[in-house]
Amino acid sequence: MKTIIKRIGMGLLTLLVTLNLGSCGALQNANNKQKGGAIGAAGGAILGAIIGNNTGNKKNSELGAVIGGVVGGAAGILIGKKMDDQAQQIETEIPGAVVERVDNGIVITFDEQSGVYFDTGKSNINYSSQETLNKLAGVLREYADTNVLVIGHTDSAGSDELNMNLSKKRAEAVTNYFVASKGLGGQRFTTQWYGETQPKFDNTTKEGRAKNRRVNVVIVPNDKMKNDAQQQSGEN
């Protein structure tokens, strides 16, 4: 399992230096908990983790609105601690997936090497993928004050239309599994798809294409978590 910590802004770096966090491990552990207070209302990093640098179209703007802005101050620190704990649990229970703590959210990337994958040209969720999604569903049930985005991608093999439809079916299959099979509330979920239009790896190589055939699951705090954190911090 690999957890990637996003470092955003010199303000965060200054904060961490001020706290005299000497070791690399301490730096990583403190980073996300302090992030909310350090970067304030800055946003967009979650979109970058999902789709790379290609953020300039209407669909991406709509997805950014669902993700919402970053909560700063003391409330942001409280949210960061809850999301850190959730990310750590996902990391422990689902070896192989890439887990990123970005802004106030968590970005999980599943590809053909990490437990949720699809047969070529197929969108049904196979048994191995079900085992992984069952574990993630348990975490989502435990941390109920979150919203979840499921985003599908493909490599560049095949036509644009075929890949767009395939990424749609795969993203919807994951969402439907969480809702219909695992009983999670459908109001928590947003599903989006990009076909082959948002590669993060080189489609001219076999390895790059395998990584581009990916599904992201993005977990962000919902309004209840944000309101609770503001009340606890006295920021209301």
C-alpha cells in the first residue's frame, strides 16, 4: 500500500518548520492534520489528483463544485484528523491501492494492479474486485459523514465513443455496488467518467495503458462534518 502526501504551499512548509518536526515520518504524520489551517481556502488539488493537469472544461468545473473548497483554520485541522484516520484505515485494509490525502479529502486510485479491475471491454465487477469494494464499503459505513465520488477512466485503445461509454459503465457499476449491494446511501455518491480523455500515464506503453484503466474513489467531508467541526472549534 502506498500513501502519497500532498504538500501544498509555502505556508504549510513554514508551519511544519515552526513546529520543529525533525523526522520525515513526523513530517508526513503532521502534514495533513495541520493542512487545513495552513492553506485556508485554496483548492483544486483533488481535481489534479483525479485528472492530472487537464482541469479546464465544464465537466471538471462541475466536479470541482461537488468537491467543494478547503476548510481552513481550527475546523480544518479537526476535519484533517478525521480524514487522516480514515485514510490510514483504508491503507491498512486494502493493500495495493494508492491512497492520497489531498486537501480535506482522500483520493483512492484502483487500477489493474490494485484490487479493483475489469476484464477487457467489460464493466461487471468480478469476485476479486468485490472483495476490495466490500472492505472499502465497511470504512465508508464507519465514517458516514462523507460524500463519495466515483470516477472512471480508460486507456486510448478503441474509439473515443466506446471508451467514454465503457468508463461510464465501470464508474456506475462501482457506485451501484456500493448502493445496491452494500446498502450505502445513494445521496452520498456522485459518478463521473472521462473515457480516454484524462490520461495520467503514457498510453504508448503497456504499463501506462494499464495504469490509465483506472477508477478513482474520492472521499470528501460532507456538510455535517464541516458544520460539526466549525461548532467544535467555535468558528460558527
